[in-house]
Amino acid sequence: METLLLAKEDVRTNTPMPDLVAALREAFVAYERGDAQMPAKSYIDLPQYNGDFRSMPAYLETEEWDAAGIKWVNVHPDNPDSFDLPTVMGTMIYSDPTNAYPLAIMDGTELTMKRTGAAAAVATDALAVADASSLGIVGAGVQSYTQLEAIAEVRDIEEVVVSDLREERVTRFIERFEDEFDVRAGTISEAGHCDVLSTVTPVEDPIVHPEDLGEHTHVNAMGADAAGKHEIADDALLAAKLVIDDYAQTTHSGEINVPWSAGVLDDDDIYGELGEILTGQKEGRTADDTVTVFDSTGLAIQDVAAAHVVYTHADEHGVGTGFDLLGV
């Protein structure tokens, strides 16, 4: 038996977005139904290097497949300037649940970008107006690209407004998508008045306020993945129909972590988890809804579901490098 080594480009080219969105939807459903195990994300803090490691293991079982794996990921903000390395790097180990054999070791950074976009697409499908045709994006870094690619799978997106403090990022984004969409630069408010808004920034002081949002905008709050991060103003969160991915993670490190810790927002202000909507326990978008917000922290079940898609596709198409890791 061989373990498949999948580099960044292998992951990029073997993650068909329609399959990924479907797999993540199944992962949320499995988690809600109790058909998944996802221990809490663990942290190794390294203040002497201004960084940390995080481990994210999970197992999930759907009606047609099951999967297990673990992502080992870091956040080292000094990397670009000091080592010419990305701030975030991830490695995914994907294992066969029946016998624990390591089926694949793959780049987890590209995997994370893909599954983050797909998670926003699943939430958008449940919470955005059915005829949504415009998408605003605040933050034109690497995560912004998969937001558009994925959300365009669930809504007929025509117009895209992108906002970022760094003009060169906006320029690159526009150049990448101008042949496919009517894409332009704009303010945060212009982006926020689109039918769907995805925020993918690491800020700790909110940059999106109630007046920046349209009457029926759906917001994917994707940037907060650590305590203290906070993109959407408290009064905007309190006025919205607020849906989260996981209670433990969002209250600790999601978009709601700051107002929740301060007692500004409490459990009564949370409408429910995305899995509850996907399993029919609660309604998604209704005619009475105004602004909706999805608070996404990123879950290990998403990584495992994404790894399942990548491995299955790569294995079927003979992509990657096989090697005898265990010598058995």
C-alpha cells in the first residue's frame, strides 16, 4: 500500500467546487445528526516566535462515505518578512477509518482556502435571497478568491464589488475575474449593499456597521478565527438573524467572541447553527428576514470532507506521488 503525497497544485486542481460544496453540506448535516466526532481545536502557543500551532482532528460519516483526518496548521505573522514564508501553512493527514492507514498527506493551506469558500457557499445557499446576483467582498487576500468561486456555484452572481486597503490586491482580484464577472473596486458600504457580503479580514476593530449593509444582505463573516478578532459591529450582529457553525468555537474565537465575552450578545441572540437549518430543524431565509449573518470559524469536519474530495479525485485521475510511508 502507498500513501499519496499531494502538493499545493495537486490540491488546487483536484478540488472540483461543486463536489466540495456538496461534501461540506454533508459534513454539516453529519455533525448535526451526531455522526461526527470533532474534538476541540488545540493550540500550542509560541510567543517567543510570535506564532502558534493548531491541531484539528475529525471523523465523520455520511450516508455514502466516511472519512477521518487531522490538520496541523500554524499562524506565524512574521513569516513573510523574516523567512519569506506564508503566515499560515497547513498539512493534512487523511486516513482510512477502517484500518487507520494514511491514505494521503496533502497541502492543507490550499485545502483550507477551498473549504472556507465552500462553507460560505453552503451558508449562502441557506440564508441569501434566492435571486441574489451581486457579491461584495471585504478583504482581497487569498481567501477572497474561493469566496467568489464557491458562492457563484449556489447563486447566479453577476456583479462583484471588492474592497481592500491595499490597491494592488484589488487590482489582482479584478484582473483574475474580470472576464467572468462584472467586477469593480468599491467601498465597504458598496460591498455591503450587495445581495451577499463575505468579509475575510483579520481585524479586531469592526469595519462593517449597520449602515454599510443592504436591507436583505446576507453576510458571511469569515475572518474571525481567534479570540479578539471582530469584523462586524455589535449593533449589526444584534439586529441580524445570526447563524453560527459551532457554538464552542464561535463563542471562543468566532465573529461573536468579543461581544459574547463582554455580555453584549448572549445565547438568545443566536438563531441557531447552520446544521440545524440544513437538517430542517430550523428555517433558513424567510420572507420576513432582513440581514442574515453566518459566523464561520472553520471546522475540522470541513477539512476532512474537503480532503475526502481531493483524495478521491486525485486517486481516480492518477495525480500525486505515491510512496511507501510505513513499509508494509
